[in-house]
Amino acid sequence: MKVAKFGGTSVASGGQIEKLTEIMQSDPSRRIVVVSAPGKRTDDDVKVTDMLIALGEKRIKNQSTNDALVHVIERYRSICAELGIEEKVMADIEADLEARVAFNTEDEGVFMDQMKAAGEDNNAKLIAAHLNQSGFDARYMNPFDAGLYVDGEAGNAQVQSEAYEELAKLKDEDKILVFPGFFGYKRDGQLVTFPRGGSDITGAIVAAGVNAELYENFTDVDSVCVANPKVVDNPEEITHMTYREMRELSYAGFTVFHDVALVPAFRHGIPVSVKNTNNPEGEGTLITADRSKGNSYPITGIAADKGFSIVYVRKYLMNREVGFGRRLLEMVEEEGISFEHSPSGIDDISVILRTSELSLDSENRLLTRIQTELDVDDTYIEHGFSMIMVVGEGMDETVGLAARATDAIAKAGINIEMINQGSSEVSLSFAVKERVTDEVIKAIYNEFYTKTTQ
């Protein structure tokens, strides 16, 4: 059994859904389909999820929702028309959307979860209807009925362990199941959405639950690339990578998956294949626990993420103070801020934070506490940094890799603010000023890929 998940661009129109149907026809082992809400049809289009968020916000503000609701309904109506789906299906979708808009707004988070989930939920019903019209024996699978139980607050669903036992029963279904992504249910019936990458999370959970032989993630790219194609011209494609490599690269800004999206599949040892809906015969990228050591390149990928700040702390003989680092990180924690990295020297330590988690007040409080409670010689915060991540399972066996990377950056005339080697030796990260992010990616890529192929 395979579980196939189709992203927003793969289900954005009737034409794309026809491609989904052809992909299902080509392999009978694809028994469960997890679908996103309709995404963008063109670059200047609007995702249905964004339309639903705007609709929900109007309802919360007691503004007229008529026009916004019509726009969402018409988007689904256009897909139904393209596919020739019977009017009853569209009537059910319209009634569902109207009911969601009328949902109680006393708890805004719960209300917005209901609104956002409408995109995937109604698209799953629409696609199930189309598959049946196309000769499949298919049915829409409600996540509550399937046992996808979660806990957590609105917008941050966390799967419960018992959900995997419930989902395992889907293996016995003799129909093709069309499963909406992005949300699950608490035991009391409250709908809760997953965080970023929600439909990918659903697909990974379902694949783990049924112990699928493969979790296929269909998107709009042929494969995962070594570097961002918007930065590097025609970067090499990655045909095989490990869970650890994907996790590190996703955390650092790879846009194929959010960094937590595939964790359920990883933990249950389910292989993941990234494929292109528009080119399903392409090789794609296979992600597994291990891979052969035959990769001719010492690094697998290069990723970057912007929006970091660095707290610098300096105190003579800091290394002699027992608990200094712990107390510093406790102050960060007490401001409700998570830290990303904390490289240190004998007399200094830096704490790297996401700028979005800081406010002017929390920044001032943190600096004041560090100065007074730790009695430091100097402390200050600088903003506007990017984290560049170089990832590869073969890095620990490659002599001089860090030297090559830093030399390439230096030759590009760029100053490195911080270097951090992951303890697993799968990753090496650099902090640089945001304005030089693309130049650093190009410099590292050219060092390890362009030179190797010359």
C-alpha cells in the first residue's frame, strides 16, 4: 500500500485533478490519497486557504462576508464545472461553507480552525466524487471517523499515539480513500489544524498509521535540489537523501517541506518519495533512513533562512562560573523565546534567536537582566542575520570540508559572523548578514559542485 499526498498546486484546478486521477490509475497500490486545499493556478492567483482566512477575519470583525464567501464558492464551482461533477456535490460544498461562516466566534482560534480546514475538507469531497465518476471505487474519509485524534491548542494540533492504532484499520478498506490534510479532531469532536506544512503532516501520519511501503508526496517540482533554483542556476537534483539531511535542510529554509512535516514518517521508518504531479515519470527524490556512501559530493544540500538576531555576551573568566550558560538561557526562556544556537568561547557566548520572537520590550528586558544579574563586561543585540546550512551525511568523513566552505565565502569577500558544527556532524552552519545570503549560497555551491564537475 502506498499513500499519495497532493499539494495545493497539484489540486488547484480541474486539469490538475485530472493528472491526479491518471497518477492513481497508473498504480493500483496507491490506496489512500491525502489532498491539500486548491492552491495557486498562476503566480498572481490566490490560494483557497488565504481566501478562507480573509473570509473568517471578516466574520470575526462583524463585517459583511457576502462577497468573500461568493469568491470561495465560485472557486470550487469552477473546479466542479471543469470536471463535470454533479451539482449535488457543489450544493453540499456551498452548504458546508455557509455553516462554517455561521460557526460560533466566541473562541476565535477554534472558529478560524473551522474556516481554514474548509479548503482541504471540501476539496477531498470534490476529488472523491470525481474519482467515482472516473470509474474508481472511492470515498471521502473524514479524519474523525478515521481516528486521527489530536490534542493541542487551535492551529497547533499534535497527533496522539492512539491515532496510529486507529488509522491502521484503514488497511482493511477496499475502496480508495480520499483524506483531507491539515487537520484532526480532539476526542470531543473539536477540529484542530496542524501548524505549517499541515497537509504534509497529515500524509506522514496516515502513511505511518497504515505502515505504508511508500509515502509519495506530489508537488510541482521534479525533485529536491541541492540549492534554491531561484538563487543558483540549474542546481543539481538530489535523487536520494536521508531523513536527517532533509530535517536539517527543512529547518534551514528548504521550501519542499516544513521541518516537522515528515517526522511521523521518519519515526516509523516509512520511505518518502518527492514527485512532480506534472512529470510523474521523473525519478524524483527518495528519502530514507540511510543511503549508500556512493555520493560523489561531500555535501547533499545548501539552505538558508533569514530573520535572525544574535545576543552577544562577554565576561572575563566566564568559563570559571558554574551555571553561567544555564542562567543566560533561563533568561531567554523566561521571555518566552526559543534559541536556535549558542556558540561560545572562553570569555564570550552568543545566543542566536529568531527576530520574530523578539519585541522591543523583551529585548530591553533581556539585555538589562543579562547586564545586572550576570554582571557581564558587555552585552548587546544585533539584527539582520541569515543562517546558512551546509548538510551532508558524508561530511564527517571529508577532510577539510569546513576549510573549503569558509575559504569559498572569504574569496567572495564576505565576513562570517558565526560558525557552528552540529554534534551529529551532518551539518555545518554559518551566520552572515542577510544582504549577502545569496552570494554565500552561490559561493558554497560553486566550490563543491561546479569545481567537482569541471
